[in-house]
Amino acid sequence: MTGATGMTGSALVHRLLQLEAEVHIFALPEREPESRLIRSGDIARVQVHEGRMEEPATVAAAVRATRPHLVFHLAAQPLVEVARDDPTRTFEVNVRGTWALLDACRLHAERPRAIAVASSDKAYGARDRLPYVESDPLDGSEPYEASKTITDILARTYARAYDLPTRVARCGNIYGPGDWNWSRIVPGTIRSLLRGESPVVRSDGTPIRDYIHVDDVVSAYVSLATVDVAPGEAFNFSSGERRSVREVLDLVGEAAGVSREPVVLGTAKGEISVQYLDSGKARRMLGWSATRGLAESLPSIVEWYRELLRVPTGARE
């Protein structure tokens, strides 16, 4: 697995360990101490292979060493603003890293049974007709969107040209415990409120997104890797819960028991105004459906961050 120290990767590792899988991860030499993989102790139960996605020789060596049965490719530079400021690094990690892994799997004598690749709803780019369906063209224009469009195309190219058993996941906005990217709306708002600060909104508060709990995404990846589908199939994964940024702020405030007016910067660039997905194909072909809602999930997520940030339960303003 790549990307195992991130929010989704850490949760997926935990689930695979529960299923008694032998888990190997390809991870950066620099550890992220806040990672749920490390905080939970799960890192001691997996075999770690160190390296960088943008180094094809190191990626290939890890594939040869592990001889993987299933591959989950989740590693990426995941932030829209970072991608806009540093497109080179984003393309190196997201694009070079993807073809390096896929080519290593192609050349390995014992090919994996399935390779699940993380794309994104951002791969579609901006469209007037919604929700997105899997047959829609991929047309990301901003650097992060384009990196995911190319990732998606590469996965399907290796399936069609080399019969590599890839399958692609296009998820909405993932939230849950284990996300330390504070610029994202859920963890960033929780941290601000628990610290007695006003949350900061980079947009004008109106963008609408699908929000999907990390546990539902984990079940999506397990289904994606274990159900028999044709090479190169792509699936949308969504809860069907569409919320504006301002609605999410209000729900987080309710869960934290804190009401503070946000600081609205309105400076965000490269953001699509409205995005949401149709997950009918995943329901039909994978038997998958989301089970978690935002409002019901947020109280436990707030408590997870309260413990992470060591904020006493009574410390509310």
C-alpha cells in the first residue's frame, strides 16, 4: 500500500489488519507523528518499505520485495492550494508516482490480482451537468485536478494496453479522524473551535461538495479490490450528502458545542464551485453503499481531535 500514513490509508491499514492480511506499506522515511497509523500502534504490525513515489527504481524494488497480491495506491500530494503553488512537486508525486507503481506491477513476474488506484471527483473538472457519472469525460484544468485526471487515465491505460488489473476510485470530500491537513474544513474548524478561535474559511462559504466518511471509503476500497470487475473499471463513491462549506461549519460547531462566527477570506483559487457524484454503479456492481452521515459522525470526530490536541472536555467558549 502507498499513502498508508494519511487519513484514508491509516484507516484502510487498520481494516486490513482486522481481516488478518499481511500488510506492506511504502512510506516516506520521514514519519508523520500525528498519523493515525503511528498513534494507533498499527505501524508495528506492518512491514515498512521506505522510499519516495517519484523515485521509480525505489518503487520497483518495493514491488519486487513484497510480491503483492493486492495493491492500494493512495499516495498523493492531496491539497488544491499546495498544487497551485507547487505544480512540479504535485505532478512528480501524483503522476510520476502513479506510472512508476503501475509499471513496476506490469514488469513484475507475479502480477497483483487487483490494483486499486485513488483518483478523485476533482478528475472530472468543472461541469454544468451534475451529478458526475463514470462515463463523463475527465477534464481537470487546475494542477491538482489535472494530476488526478492523469492518474485516472494512467490506471485505465495500463489496464487496456497491458491487461493490468487496475480499478479506479473517485471519491468525494473525505472526512473523519486522522486528517491532520488543517486547511481542510472539518479538521481545521474543529481545531479552531477547540482552541477558542474563530474558524477560517478560504472560500466565500458557498462551494458545495459531497462529504463521505473515511470508514465508508475504506469499505469502498475493500470492495473495489476484492469484487471481480473488468480491468480499468472506475467507480464513484459518495454518501449522497451534499453540503455547502457554511453548512459544514455549522454542523461542526453544533458537534463541538461552540458557536463562533467564521473569518471568511474569500481568497481560495482553483476551487470548483459545485461538485457531487452518482454512486449507482458502485451499488450495482460492488454491492457498496455509504452508511455514515456527517451530523451523526461529527461528535465522535470532535472527541478524537480533542484527545489529539489535548483539550479538556470542559474547555469550551
